[in-house]
Amino acid sequence: MIDENLIASLKVADSEAEALFREAYGQKAAVGQSGYMDSFLSDQIEGLAAGKLIKGKVIGFAGDDVVIEVGLKSEGLVPKVEFENLESLKIGDTFEVLLENLEGEGGLIELSKRKADRMMAWQKLLDTTKEGDVVEGAVTRKIKGGLLVDIGGVNVFLPASQVDVRRPGDVGDYIGRKVRASILKIDTERRNIVISRRKLIEEERDQAKKRLMDTLKEGDIISGEVKNIADFGAFVDLGGIDGLLHITDMSWGRINHPSEMVKVGQKVEVKILNIDREKEKIALGMKQREASPWEEIEKKYPVNSRIKGAVVNLMSYGAFVRLEDGIEGLVHISEMSWTRRINHPSEIVAPNQEVEVVVLEINKDKQEISLGMKQTEVNPWELVGEKYPAGTIIEGKVRNLANYGAFVEIEPGIDGLLHISDMSWTKKVTHPNEVLKKGDTVKCVVLEVDRDKQRVGLGMKQLTEDPWLTAIPEHYKPGMVVRGKVTKITNFGVFVELESDLEGLLHISELADHKVENPQDVVKAGDEVDVKILRVDKADRKIGLSLKRAQWGDATGGGEAEGETTTKKASKKDSPTRGGMDSHDAMGTDKIKFQ
């Protein structure tokens, strides 16, 4: 219901009201015709409805408020805080305000300029934009789930997931920044607009990517911005598409991590190495902007030249030495010392240590240089042949044992091999630990020196005369009956020890007159037996024995090989010694020791 006091005030209005009345009902209408006047005033009052935008004029200032006249002498108050440019506001200025209440405190109309501005901005936004359009505004504050962005006086919602292509750690960092975004959705009923900066970025990147892919070519040098860094390289934004700058293409020199060369946000100049248009991948390089130091490598570092460098990295197989930026060579562990046995390069060198090396080989295609450290010193193996010619007797310590022999240290770093076949003339050595142990000091004779293969052959048995040449054939002749001990039984016969380290073979066919299937049916290991010598083979170093022939004795006289001499079978009292000789032997000895 319209306020009666307001109607009364309007009825006694001055000439302005009468002028409005005449404009509405014509000049002939008389002011005294109250019916027409009452109808006019009622129409004006009904037009002042809450929630409508009306034009107001500044007529004064009262405390924290601005006094606004909205027509027909109706006045309202608007808080000064709703005016952005209060300092420049003056009496007579007009603008749109929102009528909030006709019956405010003190009988004044309640007005709002801020809400009127928002309503007009909202309507303007609806009239000028649609979903999919690009808008620009300032981020005002952070709310749950995202940000509020002021677009021409209207706060619109920018979800956190739509702020950027990669979701930022804290979207609050965008407060105060101007952003451009695409309108995702307009909800007129709820007066809500959702925008996406991410969508706009992706669309613009796709457009820029297409333009770039059409114009870029391999070999171009372009500028870009480092967007992200990984262990294997850096991604550079070329203006719509990212290219990969691999760590190996950042510098001709050694780097451990891409962060040593570039930082996020850094502007860099790169060379396009490769373009995969189907997969939209671009390979970039920084070092390729300069000539490769490997171009003149053969001239700068000819083979056999000496040069100093710094150790930059140690591996289990060797050390890398930097000769200059971008040029590194490998000193293999085998090229570090002529004589030392190196398990790891750290035993010889340390990182950053300066060393002198010799260039051994260059592979320009693979960009590899083989270096040597030991080549800077005299090879001691070149002198070994002169210091230890064949026939030299040396004394050394057993450093190590292998299945095939013992390594004897001749001098520090120089070992000789004492093969098991050169340990004894007569003993069958199956492993060197049967004769020697690690740490033993032994005397040997140098058999040969191979300087190229860095080998020295040694022998122990060569220190004495070969008994198979004279002693054994002289003391063990076919036809003699000797006593020995069974040491080993096999399926083909029995080995009988005649002397220390000297054995003969008693074949299974020579065990008994009858056929023997199992030698152990006749003899056992450890038995002492009398056997007849059938043959002495100096070439093969073998002695053939017979048990059955020894048992036949002189009475039989048969079955002996031609040239054999029958010997009387000895009793326990006067049997031959294990050396195969009677006590009255011409040599006058009871026992023979063979080496």
C-alpha cells in the first residue's frame, strides 16, 4: 500500500509536479481537476517499486551518506562507500540507483548504487557475451574450489582446476593478477558465470602449435622459455609447443643435472635438431649452436701424444679424464699400471686429481678417446727379459694358487707362473696345493720370458736332473722284482709306489693268472707287494709292472719279455729295497730319492 504521507506531499508539489501532469494529460487539463491529478500521482508512486533501477541526482551530503533525489521531491540515502570516486562526486551528478525500500528509516527511501552497478554490469555482460567468448578481468579473492574474477563489475567463478594447464600449488598466488579466460557456462537464473583460463590456454596453444609446426624446420635457432626441468632434460616453450632439450644436448661438457645449465622461466636460445610432425615432438639442442670440439680432435690430440687432464668421474672399469670442456677420455683400469693389480680406479686416482696421460686411440664417430696412464712410465716388462733370462734361478713367495699352477712373485708387480707340470719330474701333481701353499718361499728357474704377453714361465723340477734320463732306467730294469705299496686302485689296474713320488702301473691283466673282474679282489690300497718290472718307458715316463710274473719266480721261467732278466724272489729278510736294489747293489745305496 502506498504511503499516504508520500501521496500528500506529492499533491502539494510545486510547479515541477504540475508540469509533469500537464505533459501527461495535455495543456488543457486544469490543475483543479483533482481526479486527474490523483491518478497521475498514483501512477508515479506505483513506478517507484522496490527492486527497480531508477535515475537519481545528488542533492547533498549527510554524514556517511550521499542524499539522492529520485524525482517528485522523493529523497533517499546512499552510503558514501558505494562510490568509487567519492572525491570527484558533486551536487547535480546523476546515475542509476536501485530502489531497495520505499519506507526506510526516517521516512527516506533506501537506495543502493553498488547493487545498481552490479545489475547493469550483469545485464551488460549478458548482452555482450555468450558461452565460449573470451573475457578478461582481475582476480579479486580466493574462495572454496577456486577464484573470483571481476569481469566488468561482475564476479565470475574460476575453478581451481581451470586456472592453468598444470594445476598450481596455491591458486591464491593469482589474486590481484589480470587473467584472460573462456566462458564455460552462463546461468541466468542463479546469476552465475563459470570461466576457464585453462581452456583458453589450450586453445591458444593448439593454434600457436599449428602455426609453429607449419613454419619450423630443422636447423632453425629460436628463442624459448624453460617451463619444466626433469632429470633427463628440460622442456622449453617455443610459443605454443614444448620442445625437449635433453641433458646430453645442453653442453659439450659433462653435466650431472639439467639445473646446472637452465632454470625454470629462463629465456634460452636453442637449435631445432629434429621435428616429428606426426607425434608433434621437437628435439632441441643448446650445444649445437657452437662447433663441436670433436671436429679437429685428431689434430689437437694425436695418438701417442702426452697431455694433462683432470679426473672427472670414476667407474668400476676406469676413470674419465677431462682434456678440455666437452672432451673426455677413458683410462681403462688395465691401462693404469704396468704391475699393480688394481681392483678399483680409486686405488690410483681421485676425482679432480690432475693426471698425465697418453692418447692411445681416437674414435671420432663415437666421440671416444682411449687414454693410458701407465704409458707415461717405462714398461718394466721390457727389462724383465734382460734381468731374468732363461736359466736364471730366482727365489720368490707364492702369491696365489690356481688349478693349473702357482704364481710366484719375482719382484713387486712381476709374477711368474709355476705350472703343475713343472713342479716334479716324477710326482703326478693334480693341484699345486699338493706341493705348495700360499705364502711359501720357493726357489725356481726361469724357463721363458714372453714380454708381449707379460708372462714368465718358472720351473721347480728343472733345478735337478731329470731322473727319467739316467737314474730311473739304471735302477729299474725290466725283469727286476721290486717291492712297492699299492696307492690307488682303478678299474683298469693298480698303481704301485716304488719310490717317493715314483709309481708304476700294474695292469689288471698282470694281477693274477686267472681273469680278474675287480682288482680289489686281489689287492687292497696300502698293501705291500712284490712286482716284476716289465718295461721302463722313458719317453712316456711310465713303468709297467706285473704281480703274477713276480709270483711265478725262477721255477717257471716263462712268460718273460725278451731281454728280461729273471731275479730270485726275495724273502722278507733279503728282499730288494723299494728303490729296487739289493743291499749289495753296485751303487751301494739302500734308497733313491727322485725329484
